[in-house]
Amino acid sequence: MPPAPDSPDPNSRFRDRRAQARKRRRHHRSIALAVLLIAAAAVALGATVIGTRQHGFGKSADQGKSWKEQTKPASPRPMPDEVRGVHVTMALASLTGKVDEYLSIPGLNTLELDVKDENGAVGFLLPAGSLARRIGASKPYYRAELVAAEAHDAGVYLIGRIVTFEDPVLAAHRPDLAIRRRDGSVWVNYAGLGWTNPYDQRVWDYNLSIAKAAVRAGFDEIQFDYVRFPSDGPIENAVFAGKTAEPQGWTIARYVHYAAGRLKPLGARVSIDVFGLSATHDLGIGQVPRRLSKYVDAVYPMVYPSHYRSGEFNLPDPSSRPGTTVAYSLRDFRVALKGRGTMLIPWLEDFSLTSARRPPEEVRAQIQAAHRYQTRGFLLWNPRGVYTTEVLK
């Protein structure tokens, strides 16, 4: 609801924070200019410059780091008391002024941006010798350091989404890292997209190299999506090199443990996206929320009401009762995560499969369900990136 006429402007603290941040940036630029002048003098005296920078990154993960990267603290930045954020694709982030448009939404304090998406694309340029650059996955949709700086100047917490095992680009260029068919060709799901092999540690390291680059650029949290085995496609024809007898849920948990152990020391939080029903049913894809929650800072269940079948939770049409559907799902997650210190932050649906938009009251009903189950906030998803901004106030 809007504030009463005589109440303080709820966005004044955000404007003050931005103004203070701009002053800090001007101060930092002055320091950087002084450093450049000293460096120029050193070159004149015969010093040798080592390392170059391109789009915020040097020739390797350890060369050409900026002053900001070298002094990045090992502890994560504070996150909002209540997360209120939206998802942004790398294509939208590439549009001039679009990120600033999202950052200026009143009440928004979190932005979740694609670092690596379902198509296997990486949103910013990694070093020239990296595997992502060699296979053409790394694209200049946005400048990672610039986006991070803009978000922090606006007082906004920045989450980087990394789609993990669905990766048609890596699967096509490195079939040895892909799930294969029995004839040796690359396995694809019903949408024609290739998947990489969750058993292969080289796949783990590929995704981690991208995640580390995002953290060094300033992302506050890495959120792994599609951190599971395939859920659609001719699964019966899938061949996994190096497959072991361990349950799929342990394989996925080992990856998450491996990733968190390498990202948290860099000062990043680590989180995962899971299906909204993964706490209610065994979906056969290796997502066991309680087991995974042991290794991450937050679990983000995708409790989209339109994705539930008729009869789930004894509801004839779960999509028509969004608040109730979200409440039932979060109830099951609360049970699954009982005793864990892991934050629970749901993805909520800000679109409709039957009309152009969900009415604001239906989005609010989902938010109220999140409040009822004492989540750490919420993120909104709309495939087109168009959001009901009034619910964020």
C-alpha cells in the first residue's frame, strides 16, 4: 500500500544511499587516477607492465585484477533483511539503460541476473584463453564489473544465476562432457537442448570458472539453477560416462558441496534453485532439499502456481489459487529444512499462462504466503521481464 500523505518517503533512504555511494565512487576514481599516474611514471623509468584487462578481466583468473578485485573482502556483503527482487535476462541487461530501470524500481533491493543461461551462453566476456571463450559461449551482453558497481551504488544486492547442467553450447563443442546417446551422439531433451554430464568433474570446474569470474567482478551471491539431472526427454536412452551406483541425490549434493567450498572463501554466498515440488515428492532428478541445504546459504524453491497439475494439494486448479498453492509448497519446505540455518526464499510467479499479466492481488497473495511461512523474502519471475512493481514497495 502507498504511504499516508504525511509519512516519510519510503525511498528516501535508497536515494541517500545512492548519493553516498556516488561520493565514494568519485573518491575511488581519484585514487585510481593517482595510481595510474604513478604507473605511467614507472613505465617511463623502464618498468615492465604485466597483464592487460579486457571487459574487467585479465589474461587469466589471477592476472590483471583491478584494485577493487584485489581488495575484495573474504566475507560476503550484507544482504537485505527481506529480499525483494526480480529476475533479469542477459538480453535485457544488454539494452541501454535497462539495468538502471530495474535498479530504480521503488522498494526493489535485489537483482538476480543471468550469468549463464539455459542456452549455455555466458553474459560477459571471460579471458581469451578460457574454455567459455574458445567455444563461443562467452558473450559481451554486459560488463560484469560495471553492472555490479551500479547495483551496489543503488544499494541493491546482486545475485548471479548460473544454469548448471543444461548446457547445449558446451555439450555440442565438447561431446566428451555431455550426456550421450547409446550410439555415441549427444543426448538432447524434448526441446532439442543438450545436457552436460553431472558425474564429470570437468563440467563442475567449467561452471565454477564462470562463477568465480562473476564473484571477482562483484556479484554478491551465486545461484545455481538446473542443478539436477534432466527431467524431460528420452531419459531411457541417456548414457552417463563415469556413472556410479550412488543415488542421484548424492551426486548433486557432492557438486553443490564442491562448489560452495570454492566460492565461499572468495566472499560469495552460494544458493540453489529447486523445483517447487521437490520437498513434497521425489522427482527422480537428484534434488533433495534437506541434503542440499547443508551446503548452501539459501534455497530458492520455484513455487510457480501455474506449474502444478490439477489435484496437487487437493486443489482442482492450483493456478487459480496462487496464494494457497504457494503456502502448501512452502509448508513442505519448512518441514524439509527444519533445524537447518539455511534461508528459504521462494521464486514467485508474476505472469500468467492464460492472460497477459497476473492481477496484482494474485501476486500479493503469493507474497503473503511467503510471509506466513517466514521466508527471507522473495524473487519475482516473469519470462518477459515485466513486473508488477507496486508489490515491491
